[in-house]
Amino acid sequence: MGDGRKSFWAWGYEERLPNDEARKMLAETLGRALGFKGLTPRPLPKLEDVRIPAPRIPAPPHLDGSASLLDRVTHTYGRSYRDIVRGFAGDFTPAPDWVAYPKDEAQIAKLLAYCSKEKIAVIPFGGGTSVVGGVEAVVGDGYRGVIALDLRNLDRVLEVDLTSRAARIQAGATGPRLEAQLAPHGVTLRHYPQSFEHSTLGGWIATRAGGHFATLYTHIDDLVESVRMVTPTGLFATRRLPASGAGPSPERLVLGSEGILGVITEAWVRVQARPRWRASANVRFAKLEDGVQAARAIAQAGLYPSNCRLLDAREAMLHGVSADGVTVLLLAFESADHPLDAWIDRALSLAKAAGGTCPDGTRLRDAGQGTEERTGAAEAERGDAAAWRQAFFDAPYLQSALITMGVIADTFETACTWDGFDALHRAVKDAVRGAMQDACGAGVISCRFTHVYPDGPAPYYTFLAPARPGEELAQWERIKRVASDALIANGATITHHHAVGRLHRPWHERERPEPFGRALQAAKRALDPAGILNPGVLVDP
Amino acid sequence: MGDGRKSFWAWGYEERLPNDEARKMLAETLGRALGFKGLTPRPLPKLEDVRIPAPRIPAPPHLDGSASLLDRVTHTYGRSYRDIVRGFAGDFTPAPDWVAYPKDEAQIAKLLAYCSKEKIAVIPFGGGTSVVGGVEAVVGDGYRGVIALDLRNLDRVLEVDLTSRAARIQAGATGPRLEAQLAPHGVTLRHYPQSFEHSTLGGWIATRAGGHFATLYTHIDDLVESVRMVTPTGLFATRRLPASGAGPSPERLVLGSEGILGVITEAWVRVQARPRWRASANVRFAKLEDGVQAARAIAQAGLYPSNCRLLDAREAMLHGVSADGVTVLLLAFESADHPLDAWIDRALSLAKAAGGTCPDGTRLRDAGQGTEERTGAAEAERGDAAAWRQAFFDAPYLQSALITMGVIADTFETACTWDGFDALHRAVKDAVRGAMQDACGAGVISCRFTHVYPDGPAPYYTFLAPARPGEELAQWERIKRVASDALIANGATITHHHAVGRLHRPWHERERPEPFGRALQAAKRALDPAGILNPGVLVDP
């Protein structure tokens, strides 16, 4: 983790960005491994050198906020590839004019009323980790200015109901903040998006974030019991219910609304006891297709593993799980209630029936007893959950470092039905490889499944290509466009958990039913008649 | 099952309504058991005697349909208590003027265009089993007439994708129709609402029907992969996706829309292999509280039983599961993939830890091997799934029979958090008993949990009271009102799976967030600008 100063342009904490020495080594290693020529780390940007326009509006009266350089710079972008490239170049042209730090719902309501009257756009801002331009102040010409509404002062766990296993948590709480407050109660949310350290509950809800579990409770959607959202025309507060059949779900209109309908202020979420038992295994496959078959069989068996991540050969190598060109399935079960032998045994049988081998055997852990068993010749840290988790949370730092040495490094993700995966995968790989070749002269792409469902996987792609300094964005845009086109043309979704934002909107418009776009726009106009909330995202205001 | 002629006024097939002899015996038994005085079966109504107004509009040109007496009568009501009382009395005043039987989406679009132009209300009609006035033609004065749009001609399974375990099914297929077409493929939807024999896939989606599984995949919501809906302003067709994070879910706007946004024509739904293994047990508790504690522990354990139904002492008696005043938990697991010993053993341990006993032991069945094991002194049919299922599907016939002898017999259901259940249950019982005493001088109420979630149960109430002939509806309305008030006042939902319709709308307006009502109305107006679709349901047109 970390709690130092956040970088104004790169991912996360300054102290965790690889230093000059590390970046130099990384450039050499990567150049050798991938054949990218001339990778050289460039000097990091300085806050005092950034380009940023003067604020266009005065501070709203009687509200907490700031127009300081640091506040405006740190609320200009999310953390997409484009954002980091622009930040690295010191370009903060789209900065908001003011940053609000409301302390309660009343202040939020007051700000929304003021901005509705004054025609000022408001961008709700959680952890600022959007990788899709969700918080960028590109709002068109119809506004006198833009205010970023930062929820950081609303970061408390307000109530814990141990009987119903639920907690009432303010929207501005980051992952570590809310877990630290839940821990004394012996419960946990266990929602770990890659942005966990920095992103917030409200942000997760607004963007339908994908979390820890590879099956079953995959999205924050599944963990939201009720939600409160301040809209410009009143409070949108749902009931605490385990389920309901009363009309279309009001929570589901808030989930994925990306700040266009209101400002999410708090939610009751479903928590659980800390897991005591854990069972895990790494299964190896000579061919990707066999791994896919195994993942599908397990996803359709009603076993519900917490981890069922399939890594293609390159991903397995990148993550240090395997160096010998095999596909790897990371399999794990966890429970606070019961040992998991029956579960992992059956999942392993299914994986082996699909051609998998498990040379390291199974690991069974019982935290209550402090015991750990291994079957087979399990090696020390291989496939260890903690190691995977560290690499998982470090990956975005690596991306920032790569950008400083002129490497295009980005990810995109989707979901599709099992019967559609082969064609989709081929189309995506061909399209992205072709675009990397055309735009950059080289490049590699890898794939993993982050989540699996009975009816399909959620493939997640990483691509790396050498950039020409100053042309990175045009090169990247070309690759991103063909990748997105391939997803939509092959029946997949433009995002399984990265959200839509400004970046994915053209493809979201092709994906969603046309009448749904009109219905959503009508709903937005009913709740936000002045059209001030996050204009440009999802629908026109 | 059955495939005879459907009753024009009562539940289901004519042949399965208890005959005169059976009704006489039932009246005597019930009079004795509950102390209701003077129960006498009255003669059944005849179609030729019904009161029905003349049609107000001509048949729309070039469309398939009918204005015959039988067609209009069988599309006047759903099958709520009120509906059956009015049907039994021969009162079909709110009959639709015409019944459309479109054969494809093009005919539906044509009908919607015609009715938008002519200001004729359209009520989408599936199986006609609504218990909340969802299909009743009470639409206000703003319409020249009303057309019931019956989907019965769209009843086919169009595609089965065994790789992704999904099937494309037309909305007018009833439960038996779609299961019969899936069976040759070796798969099943396994969605069994009590109305299964008569209700349709489209109706389930429009009303968010609750199904077979007591945990996990409890609603049809969880089984819908994509949906097609014809709106007056265009086709609303979503992609086949196992999951997505792209904006608010379009499917979730259709789920629960109760015919106000469009006509659902088909859906891809998630199917599964036929279960091979089954493990079940009946657990007995001296006190309801202990049974609640057991149900909660199992719901929070991550075991996901297919059945986890808790019956209070009266329900257990009514269902023939126990005659000695104990609370009973019906517990079952099923799987197409693996034996369930570990699952049922752990669930039974949890139930026993809460004070339960299991004198009949566990039943383990393996349909593949044709084997059956019993531990303990398992009695022949006690707790047998088939027996429970038969009683479950027969219950609505019993209700119709009770109405003919002047018994108010109805059910209502809800969901709440575990920490709120005790107070809710007390309030509901007190309110309903008080209202039955005031209105009828007597009455009984019982409770079961139909579904359980980690954060709360779905309690389902049945009440019986003696009616004064001719005053039934006023008596019933009083009871229904206090019951609904008690649900809303105690933080519960007006419906976990019966839907809102015209009956629950006043309470739905108290339950839902005020801005959500406006958003939904705005969405409706965007898709149905003439306001012709099921006016009066959920929101004003």
C-alpha cells in the first residue's frame, strides 16, 4: 500500500513510481525482451512547469473548496493512458476551474442548486482513477465553467449491521479507508478493483466496478443493498432490501450512471466475515483453448471459485507465474464458513479433464488453525495469492513508468458469450497487432480472463508498443479505435468494468439499444434539468 | 399439469378446480379446523351470464385478433383475489374491447403505431396470471378503447447455444411450453414461479418473477442474458452478454417494466444441464426464531441451497409437512455436476447449531445412477420435492375453490433485512389479525420464507378469513391495506416477486425514491410518447 503524496500526473503515490535507476533497467529489459528500440526514460514533469488556463469563474459563495494549482491539476484527469501522457507532458488545459470539497449532503445540494442557476458544469470526483475520461472537464461550450466535486470528506463507515451483514458507508471512502473501518467489526467488503488503493465506493457504484471475485459477486452492483444520491431535483434514496420485484430496480439506474444523474453520497453494502479457509491451485495447459474449456466447465459447474483467472502464455510470463509458454489457470476458493476440499477437488477434476496439469498440487489453508497443507510438490511463492495481488496493484505504476520511456502501454476489457470467444479473440488480436504494426512498427498483445460466468468470460487485453515521442496519442488512438471496433463488431461489450466515460461513448452508442439511449437521456433531463452533471458522458445533456 | 380448457373466471384449467363434492368437504374441514361458520360452496358462474359492455372500437385493420365474448372475458382480469371474486360474480365490466394475437414483431409494431395514432390503450398480455391488477383494463378516460395484446403465438424456443448454456425463447412461451422445447437439448431453465403452468417468459421478465431457487438465481432477472422489446418508437434490443459495466444496464430497465415501455418479444436466457444429484433434509425447530436463525446462517454461509424454505407451524401444517406445531426448514441442494454431501452436511450442521433436529435424516439422490440413500429414519414421502411441488402448484386452485364458499384467501409477500424481520413480522401479524377481526370477526395468518439472501429473507404471508357474501371485496381491501401499510412502514418492499400493477401502486410510490418515479415516467414518455402502453401501471403516462 502506501500513504505518501499522490503524483499529480502519474498513477498513485509518488514514492511507488519506479525511480530513475529502476526505469533505466526496465527500459533495457523490455527493449531486449520485446525488441523495442531506443527506449530511454525521460525526466519527470514538475508541477511548476504545467500549462493550465486561469479559472473562469469565482468561487461559489459559502462552500468549501479551492482553486489552487495542485487542486486543479490533480482534478484535471483520470488515469487513462491518454491522461498520463498528457500529464507527463505538463498539459493540464482541460483543468476544472474550482474544486469543491463538500462536507455533507446539504452542501452538495447547495452546490448543485448554485451551479444549475449559474450554468456551471459539475463533475463528481471520487478517487480520480477513471481510465475512460470519466472525470475530465471536456463539457462543450454551454457552460460558464466547471467544478470538480470531490467526495473525500465523506469517507466514513457510518453503521455496521452484523445481523444482516451490511454496512452503511459514505461514498468518498477509498478501499483501504473503508476496509480499515470495517476490520474492527470482523467483516470485510472484499471488493478489490485494481484501483482499490485510490478509488472510492461512490466511484465504484457510479462505474459498476469489477472486483475481487472471479465468479458470482463480480461487480459492485451485486454488493449494493441501497444507495443515496443527491440530484439537482431532490434526494434519490432507496430502501435497504435484500431483493425486490417492485418495478425496474432504482439501484440499477444509479449503478453505472457515471455522475450524470446525481452525486452518490452513501450506500448500504453487503459485507461478509473474513475468510478463514482458502484452497488454491495453478493449472497449466499446453493450449489456450484447453484452458478456455476448463474455465468454462468450472464456471458452469455451480462451484463459484473466488479466483478463476486464465492467463495466456504471455500474461503468465508477465506475471511471473510461468516462464515456459504455457497457459495458466489460477484457481482459488475462499470461505469464512467451511473447508473447501470438495470444491477445489471438483474444480481440479474439471480442469484436468480439459487437459490441465497441476504439478504444484493444491494448497489448503485454515487461518483459524494457522495450518497449511500442500499436496504435490508445491513451490514456495508460485501462484501465491499475496504475490499475485501485489503484482496486480503494482501494474498501474508500471504503466506510468513505461509511458515515461515512450512505450504505449494500455489495457482494455470486455465480456462475450462462450460460443463467441474464439472469433472475438482472433479478431481482436489481428486488429490490434495490425494497428500496432502500422502505427508503431511493432507491438505485443496478451489476454487473460478476469471474471468468468456460466454464459461467458470477461477477456482482458494488455498491449505494448514502441511510441514515437510526441506522436504517442495519435498512435495509441489508432490502436484503441480498431480494438474497440473489433469488440463491437463481434457482439462483445465495450467494457465489462472500466466504464464508458468520454472515451468509450461512441462505441457505447453502437452497443446500447437506441431507445435505451433516449430513455436514459430523458431520465437525466428529469433529474438534472439544467444539464450540469458530468456533461458529455453517456448521453447529451 | 393439465391441458384442458382454461376457466374464464378461476385459476388455471377448469378440470383441476375442486368439484362440488370436494368443495363441500373442504368447506366442512375448514369450518371445523378454523372455526369459520356457515361455509357453503355456491354455484359456479356461467359464461353466458356474465355482464360485459359492448366494444367501443372497431377491429384494427389488417391485424389478427378477436372481439368474441370468450376472448374478451379471458383477457379482462388477472388472477388476484379481487379478480376471482369479480369473475365468480360474473362481473366483466373492465373488459378490453379487442384482443390482438400478433404473429411477429412487425405486427406488434403496426398495432402500436395504429393505437398511438388512434389513442387506444394497449395492455401486453402473457399468461394473464397477474395477482396485482397488472393486465386489467382500467386506464382512465383518456383513451378511445383498450386492446389486450396477447403473445400466445410467439411461443417457440428459437435457438439453443449449448456452449454458452443459453437459449433464445419467444416471450409468449409458458413454462411447460418452453421446458418441453428445451428438454430434447438436455437443458432446462428451471424457473418455477407458482404460476409456471400458465405464465410466460415475457410476463416473468415484465414482472421480475421469482422462481425455483431459494438462493442465488432467485429472480428471472438473474437468468436474462439479453432481451428484445418492441416500443412505439423503435426496437429495444440488447446484446447477448454474460455481464457488462457499460452504463446503467438496459436489461434492468426492461425487467419490472410491467408493459409500460414496450412489448417484450423474446429473450436469451441462461439455461443449465438437468440436475443429476440432489440432497435434501427437513429440519424441525420448536421456535420460529430458531428456524430464522438457521435460515440466516445458511444464507450467509456461501452454500447456495436450491431450497431453503422456512415454514412457520401453520404453514407446515397446511402443507402437510408437520402436524405437531413445529417450524420446518425445507433444505435441498441440486447439481448437474457433483455429489452434494459436503454441502448438505455443512448446512445441516448450521441448522442443528441453531437448535434444529432432523429426525428423518438426509436424502441423497443420484439420478444418473438411479440410487437413493437415506440417513436416519427417513419416512416415505415426507418432505418429498415432488409432493411439495404438487401442493405448490395446486395452491392457486385451492384459493379459487375457497372463494366460491365465501372464504377470503390471499397471499402477499415482501423482503426485508435480517435485522428488521422480527419487528416487521410482529407488525404484519398484528395488523392483519386486527383487520381480519374487525372486518370478518375471525381469521388466520401464516408465514414462510420463499427465498433467503445473505442480508435478508423474503417472507410470504397467507391469510384466511370468513367473508360476508357481497361484502368480500370491502373486507379484503381493508386487510390488504393494513398489510401493505405495515410492509411500507417497516422498511420492507411492497413486493419481492408479485409485481406492482394497479394494486400495489400507491405503496410502490411510497417505497421508491421520488426522483426515480420521475425518471421512470420520463423514460416512458420517451419510448411511448402517446402514453398507450398499460396506462395506470407504475407511473402516469
